[in-house]
Amino acid sequence: MSSCERDFGDINEPWDNRVYAAKIPELYNGIASSMQEGGRGLFSSFLYQNTQLAANYASSGYRLDNTVGGIWENYYFALTDFRKALDLIDETPDAQSYTNVRAMLTTLMAFKTLRATTWFGDIPYSEAGKAYLGAEYYTPLYDGQEAIFSAALADLKWAVDNFSDAADQVSLGAYETLLHGDLSQWTKLANSLRLRYALVMYEKNPTAANAVISEVINQPMLEPDEYMGIDPTLLGMELNRGPSFRGNAYVRLGSTMWGAMSSNNAVDGSGIFDLRAKIFFEPNSDGQWKPFPQNPPNGTAAETDNGTGGNDPYAEARLTTWEPTGQYLYSPLNVYYVNDRTFPDLLITGSEVSFLKAEVYNRGIGGVTANAATAQQFYEDGITSSVKFWHKLANGSGIWAVGKPAAEPSASDLEAMLSNPAVAYSANPADALAQIYKQEWIALFHQPFDAWTLKRRTGNATPNVPLAGTDETADLNRLTYPTAENTSNHDNWVAATGGTDDQAKKPWFMP
């Protein structure tokens, strides 16, 4: 064994023995880039079926515990970068000039933290992301979700209160790839998130939620036609969602969404009144609109498997031929929607903010007096902006050839949709609230994680039918922790789970 290094000293040396020092701009940009959508196997296999935005005609080949590791690591790698970036700012002689950078970082991490806890429940937080400081931080305790919400919402408020237009503030320049240093947009983002997550926790802590809502409701937030997200066209990149719908992902138009978009079951699509239906979905291989039953009864005709014998409606070959590849009985998602690589990953939209405001004015919460007319205006703003957003995106798609929509819906088509009996705002507040949730749910089609949060925080008030008890998504109230967490942080994992990691356990925010 001693001979292993004989005459090999130079070979055993690292080829490039460099030490890299973390820097604030790079750490910021790393966190910003981590805002991209993750867990794509999750949304196609579990979240579309659970939220009933679409339907799965067969059980997925993915296991839930095998699909959560990536988004868990995404959060904790970013949290570590965030802690390190704040340390570097504190060590800088002119730390005060980094106030805006600190506020941007704080906004992003508060957002990521609120997303992570709504997905998993209790998570390591206050002691997490500090392993670089020593072994005592290798196994962090789990924080309770209520405490995490309180801390993250306080962080968002701090950010809003501290964005500064002072001349001494450091600019990240080209490293600020998300909002390009536009402080008004950063303020809108933070305020919009405060409203979203105040409503997420409303049923469990109305006092704290009301305080946030009353403070933010008249502050700058996203306008109906604005959105924030990772836009690949601005970053010279692609976002490939196609693989999420192939192989072990068995996704089709579901009967629940079909009922929300069409007034009847005519296979020629003559009952469709929602102007987004033909952007999100398309007919089956026989040219018929046929949804898969969300909870299929005995005798339901089986669908052909993706890729089996060429029966793949999402195959990229269809982008040039359009002709169906094989036979599929049920309406798939639109092949262009699935395969376009220029559609942004959305963080939050003005459409969603409009629906959140409609809910506030419908319910009369957060110190706001209930006002049906104001609620209706925000409700219609939310629908209109969502429809226009998807028309514009689809029309601008470089791959969309067959059935490409106009850049904007006609005024008459939009009016017909808004006046449809299924859409027209009800004079009954309870029915109107159900309509708000329904239209917000549809508008979140491209954001299944957020639709899942809406479904859970409203006590299943979004459109749904009871799923079979054998459906693997029927009791999906939270994501289970990655299996590695049980190994690397076992004692704290046991304390958080009781030794059984149960997806049916309700997180704190759920009523």
C-alpha cells in the first residue's frame, strides 16, 4: 500500500488547486435562479389529479418520496447561500449601502420559505442553512409552521419598509436577473406575497392575517396585467416542460375542469365558453372533446399509454405534422402548451392578486367593509387578465401552428364569457365566493403548486369531486420529507413526524 504514492506526487495533486470565495452578487443570482419551477414529476403525477386541474388516467410510475428531494435541496441550498450572503453584507464596511440587496434577498427567501412550508408542513428553518458555521448545525430542529409564517411575513414587511432610493445603495447590475433592480416592482412583489400568504393562514390565525391584509390592501401590488416569473425569452434560455407529460405521466383533460369550461358534453366543443380551454387542451385523436372522468366508474374505457405503440399526444413530432401519433381516447393537454419552451415559470400574477382582492371584498375581512361591486370588479379583472395573458403567450409562441389564438380575445368573446351563467358574478355572496375560488383555480393552471395551496387553504372549496379512496392523491395534504432527511436528521425527523411521515397529515394552515 505504501507504494501507491511512490513517484506519483504530482499526479496526486489537484489539477487546479483553487479556493473560491463566495461573493454577494453571485450568491444573489444563485438564489434568483433557484426560483425556477421544480418538482415537475410532482405536478404531472400528483398535483394535477389532486387539484383536479387535469386528470390522470392511470397511476403514475413516480413515487412521491422519490420526487420531493429536488425541491427540498433547492430550498436548503438557497437558504445556505442566503445566510452566507447576509454574513458577507454584515462584514462589509459599508453594510448600510447593501440595504436594497438585503431586502431583495430577504424577499426571495421569505417567498421560498413560505412555499416550502406550505408544501411540507413543519421544516427546519431557524437553525437550518448554517452548516458552514460548524457541526452543531448539521442536524437542525424543525420549526412549527405557524412560527415560520410569522417570521417570513415579518421579513416581507421589513423588505417593503427598507427598499431605498438613496444614492449610496449598491446596484447588482447584470447579476440582478429577476426584476433588474426596479424597486417599485420589488415592492409590488413583496406586498402581493404578503396578501397571498395572509389569506393562506387566515382560517387558522385570523387576527394576524387581518393585520397584514389591512396594512397591505391599499399598498402597491401587481396590477391585473402584470406578472412576475422566470421569463426564458429575457434570459436567453429554455424551460422544457415536455418531459413532465411523457413516460410515467398520464395526464388528460379531466371531467372537473371540463365542467368548469364547457356548458355541455358535446364532443364537437360547441359548449366551450372559457376562452382558455383550447389553449390548455385539445381534442382526442378523433377530433373529439372527451374528458377523462376524475373518478372513473367501473366500465370506463381505458386510455392508451403514453408512448406505447406511438400513442403519445405530447410527442414533439406533432409540432411539425400535427397529426396524432396513434390513438388516444381522451382529450390531452394542448401539444403546443406542453412543448413550448418560452412560457415563463410564474411566481405570482396580477390576475391572482385580483382574485385575492375580490375575496377580501367579498368576505369583508382585513378591516375592509364587504362590497359586492368592488369584489365583482376585481373578480372580472382577474378573469380578463388571465384570458388575455394566455392569448398573448400562445399567439407569441414560435411553435404554435394549428389553432393559434389571436393576440387578444375580441371584446364580444370576452363579454360573452363574463356573462355566461357559469361565470357571471352572483348576487349571493356565498355563491360569488365559490366563483372567485373557481376562477382563481383555473387561472392557476400553469401554477399547480399554488392551485394546490388554494384548494387546501379553502377547505376544498375549489371545484372537485370526491376521489376514490384508492387514488394515491386523494389524501395529499402535504409532501412527505425526502428519505435522506430520515437518515441525516433522524432524531429531529422523528420529533416532527412521530416516526411516520404521513401525506394525509394536515399542515397547520389547513382548516
